[in-house]
Amino acid sequence: MVTKNIWISHLLRRAGFGCTPKELHHFSKLGYEAAVDELIYPDTVDNSALDRVIGSQDFDFTQIDDLRRWWLYRMTFTKRPLEEKMTLFWHGHFATGDNKVRNAYNMYLQNLLLRKHALGNFQDLLMGITRDPAMIVYLDNQQNRRGKPNENYAREVMELFTMGIGNYSERDVKEAARAFTGWHTRQASFFFNTRQHDYGDKNVLGVHGDLDGSDVVRILAARPSTARYLAKKLITFFAYDNPDPQVVEEIASVYVMSKFKIKPMLKAIFKHPTFLSEKAYHAKVKSPVELVVGTLKHLEMQNLDADLPTMMSRMGQNIFNPPSVKGWDGGAAWVSTDSMMERFNFAARATAQKFDELHYYASPSELVYKQNIRNAGQLVDYFLNLLVEGDVPPETRRRLITYVSSDLTGKQVSALADDRTLDAKLRGLVHLIMTSPAYQLA
Amino acid sequence: MNNSDNSSSNVTRRNFLKGLGVAGLWMSHSELFALAAQAATVKRIAGKDKILVVVQLSGGNDGLNTVVPYGIGSYYDARPQIGIKPNEVLALNGQLGLNPSMTGLAQLFKKGKLAVIQAVGYPNANRSHFRSIEIWQTGCPDKIRDTGWLGRYLDLSSSGNNFANNLLAAVNVDPVLPKTLSANKVIVPSVASVEDFRFKVDPDYPQDRGSQISAFEDIYANFNLRRPYVDLLRKVGLEANKASDNLLAVTKNYRSSVDYPETEFARGLKFISQMITGGVNSKIYNISLNGFDTHVNQARTQSRLLKNLSEGLASFQADIEAHGVADDVVVMVFSEFGRRVAENNGRGTDHGTAEPMFVLGNAVHGGIYGDHPSLTNLDNGDLRHKIDFRSVYASVLDRWLKADSQAILGNKFDQLPFV
């Protein structure tokens, strides 16, 4: 039963944020190919249930904390997980932080922009982000004026958003900055300040003329180095680290052939033989967002009103405030002693009945109530399958069985004394699985 | 980040764990905890080890408005709006003065405890934040390396046959480990605060804590699963628990009469002082202060940050002096680059090249080192560096940490006598 579903679980972990047992059932019934299609074409999926949940919450989009909770609700309750996952990808790619923008509503507008183009055309997305009020403030294009260019956006758009370092010269940066002069923002929208725009001749990457911002966007979106840069970043985000150059070329050529469309690249990644192989399976570290939202889903937790965004932030991922314009590095960068301790303590909070005056999150005994479980081995297997698809060494399973067959003093017993002890042991069991290396793997 | 480097560092980690197993050093966890507890009770002996605190100013600090060349007229030509006036600077001599918000460091300069090293940089300066910080952190401008310059120092000075000596060889006080401290043999813990750095369990069932911790340790010790990140997760997960117990033990008796400012940076410095005075045997501490990327309205942001830096370091220095350990500690301050000589139109400055560095401590020979870079003979609008940053590193390594700078930096660099 488990082995049949691991590739569906794997797909939902990468293209989404993990799944509830019900969602796993739904996608398993579809089969892998149809599951990929449903994820890639979110417009075909009714998402009105999410709209109702959001509507009931009365979020204030001028408050950054509300914005964080709003997005957490979306990621948890959406029926279109890939749309949210790609929005998160683009948030890390076009990293913009409210610590500098200081305008939650503009951050909200940017998030809508990222979601609108999340699975669309990269050139449109790049044009949108270049004209986006939050980005214009974040990378100082508001101060980019004729005769006194500010290079910040011009540099980062080449280094981090499109081609990557080494594919342009300092002169390209300076000339592109002139093309972006006067691309300002006013009252939460884009404003082309003609008096501050430099109409002179420019030369960006070998293209001459009176170039403006849209010309530079078109030049950058069409560069082969952009195709490779995006392909490599998407493969690394969705599949595995250090992709072979030929796989990068394969995905990059899909971008070029489709004229900068995002969907065909994702489809090619999810259907690539290496995505469905040991090379990709449990080969990445979950980001804090994946860890937290995945836990909410796996354990069908209802209480989201605690400080979950703060916990994600302490693990190293503060949404709407990435550490720099480079976004989050991911991989080994998620793993420090401090962030591991925060992951352990999130596991403690998620499984504790009461913690720091908060109501309980998860209720493991409710989850196993309807299962036909007769012994400690079946109990351990149930939660190992639910949380990590049973992907642990045999020693771990044996040690967990020893743990649940002991009472609160640590003494081995043949049967647990009472419901209270059973509840403690079930919570402890889920806590231990969540602190294990296996649960940190995506 | 470079891919081949990534994978090679994973291989090295695996080999390292394997090596430990062969040597019989992958001891059981109760032994490891006993060692940690033992290490925790040993008071550090004054004068025994030299300690380096590295302060990273992230974002590219504008050097010309930090150490202001108020005696050079062309400074005011380049900066008509954001130039700091001669009567405002905290004069160091007839030509140079500190930013007015840096009173704490100005006093330490007067006491001869602050060295200012001018025009530090490297050839073919890179103006990308991310590449340039990597160059400073790895000590290598020519190619991408996966270890930091202090990581290589830790590797070379770790005694391979005594794991206990390598516990907490260095501590990073930021949430993310900088490449500076990335090493092959030693894992450096990142700890932002001792209070939150504890393994917690369900408060309704506190009596189950022992069972859970013992199961946790056994699971980690025997987690032999062949997946790419498993070795790293195991090592860091165990280290987290181990370091948590150790740090709690050594910091609980700390008392201080010095009032630190109420900033995150100062809290981090206070924590470092707690560790040094409490007996953590780390030789390197790392901390950073962020937000120096002042493309716009620089004055307000930069003076707030420099005040934070200066007051924090002055409190730290007073605190370790009061605890009698100041002779063993040197602080080094750097940023990934300085900024453009000419101001931009937003009362800010764009990415540049050379910058001044600070080295601070009782053992430091205070003063100004090196010549001021020309403000008119520029490289594409940027300062030409006069001192290679690796000369500063080499001086700290050879003269302070008594290490082999050539082995660490791959070359011999000129020494500066600031320490």
C-alpha cells in the first residue's frame, strides 16, 4: 500500500506542501499522470472552499502579520497546491522584504502578481515585477533618475532574477540602470516618470538604441543564460540538488521552445525519469514552510491561530521578509543547530496537548481511533507511514516500539495502564518521528 | 553557490563520520554528554587561548562616511549632500574623523585600543553582495571554495584524536552559519539565544522527558539511511542537543555590571561575553549587523547602524575588561565592500570597492594603518584598494592566533603590526 503511493506523496510534497490522507486518496485514484495535470492546470480546480475559509477570517491586508497568516491559510487549505508552491518559489526568486518596503498592502499586491503569473509566462512575470511598487521601493528604482542612475535594480535583475553572475559586464549594469530611470511608483501602482527617464542611446548586452525598461526585460527574458539559470533553479527547487548539465539543458530548451512559458518546464521536471528516482526521493531538506504546512496537513490540525509564521521565521524562513534579495538558499542552509532546535521545539508544540497556554494542535488518539490497531508495532507503523512513508532504518522502528511499550517511568510494560498514559505515548511517538532526520526530508 | 563544491563537502562530511567510526571515536552519547558536562565545568585560564570575535557588517558599509576624510577637499566635491561636515566628525587626526555616531569607538581609539586599517580590498573587486561576501568569507577571490578562512583555521587546529577538545571550537551567534566558519572537520553551532535553545517536551507529561530524550539519542545514533542530507542532519541534530546542555551550564552563573544597549546586536555581544567569561573554550565567535546597503537616504540608516555597532562594541569591551579576560580577546570588523565615492541622486551610495577595517582589543596597537586611498584617481568611480584583506587575515592568524596563515590562505601575505 505504501510503496504504491510513494511517488504520489513525493509529487505532492514537492509540487505542494504534503497532503492530508483524503488528498492522498484523491490523487492516488487519479494516477500519476493525471495528478501532474491537475496540479499544473489549477484553473480547472474549484477552489471555492478556500475562498470561504479566507472570507471568514476578515484579514487586514495593511497588516503584515495578517498577511502572513493569510498566506499560511492559502497554502494549507488550497485545492491548487502547485499554484501556491510556485508563488512561494517566485517570492524567494524575486525576493522582496517588508522590512524595507514597509507597506504590507504593496507586499500583498506583489503576492497577487506572483500568483497571477506563477504558472504563466516568465517574460510577463518579469515585466510585472519590474513595474511592481514593492519591488521598485525594495531595490531603490524610485531613486533611479535621469543623469543620476541608481544601479540597484539593474544589477540584481541580471545577477539574481535572470542570467546569473558572470553573464554580463559592469557596463551592462550601468546602461540597464539608465533604461530603468523614471520607472517609479505612485499610490500603489506603477508610474512612468517621463521627466526622470533617460531617453539617450544605450547598449545592453549588445543591443543598441534608446532602450527603456521593457526593452531590457525582453532582452533578459530571451537570453540563453536566463533559460539555464531558471531551469537549474527550478530543478533544484522541485527535484534535487546539483542537476546534471544535460538535464538543465533539456529543461532550458523547453523554456526557449515554448517562448518563456513556465508550465511546460514544470511538466518536464515532474515527468522526468530522474524526478521519479532515488536521486530525488527524500533527497532534499524541507523548508520551514514545507515543514509547518506539511505538519498541519498530515496531522489534520485545525488550530492555525497560534504564532506559526513566527515559528517558521525562527527556523529561518520569515515569509514576506527573506534574508536578502537573494532569497533563501535552501538545502544545507536550513540545517543549523539553532534551526534544528527550533524544528524540535515546533514538533513539541505541534504534539503537545497544551503548550504556553495555547490550545492543543494535533490529537493523535483521534487519528488512530478508527484504525484497526492491535499492537505497538502496528501503531508505530501507522504513524511512520503517515509522516515519513516508512522511510526509516529498521533500528528506528524497533526503538519507537520500545518507547511506546514503556510507561511514564520508562519501564517496559505489556499493556499501557490507562488512557492518559496512552495519550502521552501517542503524543511522544509523533513528537519523536517529527524530530527524526527522516521528517526533515522533503 | 558552486555545485561541485557542494557535493564535495557532503562527501567530506561522510568521510569524516566514517573516519570517526574507524578510530573508535564515534562514542556513545552518554560518553559524549559526560565530556560536554566536563568541558562545561572547566574554567578558562586567563592567557591560555587567544580569542577572535568577527563582526560582519552586511550590505556593504560606506567606508567614507564611517572614517571620514574631512581634511580632503575632494571628499566634499564627491558628496555635496551626504558629506559629513568637519565640525561634526570625531577627529582621529588632522585628516580623518569617525562618523559622529561612533563615540564609543572614538574613545577606544584615544585609549590606543582601536586600529583603523585603510583602503582594504582585493584585485578586480566584485560588486555583487553575494559573491563579494563569499570572497571575504572564504579568503579567496580567484575561485569558489567551500570552506571559510576561519573554518580552515579550525580544521587545522582541531586535535583529530580528541573529540572533546573540538566541542564548541567556535560559536556563531547568527541564525545562519556564514561561510567564514564552514569547515570540514568541525561543525560550528549557530545559537541565537540560550533560553530558547532547549529540547522541549509536552509540559503535561514532564515525567516522560527522559524516555523521549533517550529514544531521540538512540534514533539519531543509529539512523543509517542512505539519503543525501541524512549525515548532516544527524550530526547537527546531535550537536544541537549537546551544545544546548553545555551552554546552559556555562552561562547560568554569568553576572555583569555593564549595561548593554537594547539591540539584537548588543544582546549577541553580551551572549559572547557570557560564553567567554563562563568558560566556553571557543576560539572564534561570529556575529553580524545587517542593513548597510544604503542606496537611498543613507545618513539616517547608517548613523543608526554605526551607533549600534559602536555602543555595542564599547559595552562588550567594558564587560570583558571588568571580567578580567580582555587581554585574550580581539575583535575584527569588516564588510563585503565599501561604496561608490560619489553620492547618488537619492542621498545614498551604490556598491563600491575598498573600505576601512577595524581591529579592537587590549592587545591591539591602536592607530591608523595604511594610506588613505585617492578620491580622484579612481577605478570606474571606485576607490583603488591599498591593502589586501588577506594581509589583515594573515596578521590576525600569525600574530594573534599563532596559526599558519600560509597554509590557511594558500599564499604568503604582508603582515601589519596592529597586534
